[in-house]
Amino acid sequence: MPRGRYSLHDPHDHTPLGEEHFHCAPGPSGWRYVAQTTTPSGEHAGSVDLATDELGRPIRLELHAAGWRVRGAALDGVTWVRTDPAAAEATEGNVPAHTFTGASPAFLVATARLLRLTPGAPAVRLRVVALTPPVLAPRTLDQSWALLKSEAHATDNGPLSVDEYQVTDLDTGEQRPVHLAGDVVLAAPGIELEDLESPPSVFPPPDDTARTGD
């Protein structure tokens, strides 16, 4: 069960945004990621609880940030309920999208698992609902993902397979590299892995029948 700490910062001006202390693990029915987020001064800022099924679909998501709460799942696309800090009003939403995304590194792992790309294959387009701090307001985005290469690196615990993805925001054309090892993000814009207490978990090999298309 990987357990560790990410530092989060603004990908453009590198302003520190805080840290995410996480643990995650695959199971017989999918994968779960749980984390607590802190401000740059170390104060509690929120939490992340994401569970996916064996195909990488979000079957349960709960986010907390600045008093806001979002609960969501893959249902007729993706469906969510967003509650304000006073818990006085809850807003429901649903769009025909593939999955969720947001500031947490968990979403990068979950999306890669959902797509199950092979190196050198054409990029795959998908629609995602972004939920970003501090207010977790939903925003629908179109992205494309491509797996550029997968390389094995020697470590004290044996070979570690590292996948390099290129993620493109189709609204702006902005491209960003994402490096994953199993269920851990090694590096991505705005995300740095600062501490890891155990090796990443290894997912089963890709199954072409499970891949998400357009």
C-alpha cells in the first residue's frame, strides 16, 4: 500500500499551494485513494476519497475543500452533488463525461487506469468534469491523452516501470507531461512526489476491451 506525500504548487508561477498526504491501494474490485490536504502553513485544507472499479471508473468520490463538499460517481456519465459550507443548499449535476479530474494526483492515476493506453498508440480524447479547490465548482473539459513511452528503471526493490503521458487541454492546446509509476505520480505540472514509504502498486496489464474511446 503506497503511502506518501505530494507537494502542490501553481504550475505557472510555482507558488506553493500546500501538500497532500495520501495512501492508496488496489483491491479485488478496483483501486482506492485517500488523502488529507494541508495549506502551505500546515493547516488542514480538505480531503480526497476516490474509489474506482476494476475498469478505472469512479464509483465513489468525496472531496472537501474550504467547507465545500462534492460527492460523485459514474452514473449516466458522471453525476455529483455539491454542498455549500453552510450545508444550506445542495446542487446536483450530471453530464455525459468519462470521469472527474481536479488538483489531486489521484485523478491522473485514475484517468490513466481508465484509458489503459499502449505506448505509441494514437491519443485518446475524453471529456472530464474538473473539481478544483477552493470552491470545487464543476467545469467540463475536453482532453486528449497519449502514452508516449514506458520504461523500466532499476531500483533497490527491482525494476520500476515508468509511463510518460502527454495530456492536452483541447480548449487551450496546452500540453503537459505526466509521469506515473503504477498508482503513484512521480511528476506532473504542479505536483511533486516528496516522500514515498513503500513502492507503487502494480496494476494488471492493459486489457484492450476495457479501453475508453471517443
